[in-house]
Amino acid sequence: MIQPALGIFCRNENDALCGTLWGEDMADENKRDFPLVSMIVLLTVCTVSCSRFPYAGDGTFHDLGWNAHGPRYFISFSPHILLDSEECVFRLGRLPCSRLTVGFLGRFQSSEEAEHMRKQRGNHSVVCLEIEDTTSGDVLVLKEGNLSEWNWGGLPPYRHDVFVSDDSSFEPKSGHEYLLRLRVLRGDPDGVPLLLMIRSPSQIALSWRGCL
């Protein structure tokens, strides 16, 4: 949980006291300090509110905040052992207005193991990933292939992780809902475990915008 910078946003038994003390301090400050205080309040509101994005859909939504050093947004789904003829459909709603990529996450014990797996590409499942905009009827992503032929890249700054994708990105629109379909055409029971995931790009910028 991101801690608030000012007492007025405290969420504990001392809420009223925090608010009162902050108000008294404001009364004692010279008027020329008001822009600085206002900026601090604005940044605090953004930090607290933006870390609670109102996602509505399947899976688990993670918002690491506007100051995340890596990807800000993640949507993770139940772990999958990619078995023959498996088919899953997930509903996605109220997504952030950020370019999102659907793929698979591999998590390993060490950065050396992750680097080795990026070179070995240790899962030969053949899958089909599809993102459909159910509001417009458009298919935004349709990728089919052997995972060993996809890109096994890093996920900075998480050196123990590998993200497997194949240019499978889309940009959500405000008010639209989506379906994510995963079909396993041929499984690889001996392949490394992979977790179906949607993520935003890595960022260091302080900007934020959202689709409601």
C-alpha cells in the first residue's frame, strides 16, 4: 500500500486528528506557500487513487502505481499447464488506456536460470491467443504458433522473470469490453510452467490516464 504524504489522507483511528493538524498547519503557512502545498496534495491524491484502478473483469488486476520502474499494469490468470485441446475465455472490462500485451509469464529461481530459459525457449506448446473487442466486434489480436518460436524476453526490472509473446499487443478504448481466448492446439507436458498474463510496457514516466 502506498503511504500518503499528508495526514489528511490517513486511514486509521487518528483520521480526524490527522485532518485537523494538517488544517491548522495550513492556516499558519504564508499564502505564498499555497502552490507548493497544492502540488503536494495533487500528487498525493494521484498516488492514492491511481493505485486503485477500477478494473472489472476476470483474473487478478495489479496496478503498481504511476512511479513503477517496470510495467505498471498486470492482469494475471489462474496458472495453466498447457494441455491438449484446452480452451479458456476471460472477460476484460474497464481497462486502463495503456498499450497492453498478452502473453505468458515464466518465473524462475534466479536470474541465471531465467537467462538460460530465454535461450532454451523451454515450452513447445502450440497455442492460439485472441483478443476480441465485444463492443465493436473487431478482433484486435489473433496469434497462433509454437511458443518456442515466440519472443522469450526479459521483464525489467524483474530479472527472475521471462515474458513470452509474439507482437500480441492492443490498445483498449474507453467504455469498451473485451474477451481473451486461449486455445491450446498441442500441449507440452514437459515444458516449463507458464502463467497467462496481460501487461503494460515498462515505464518510468509519471503520466497516467485511464479508460472508464
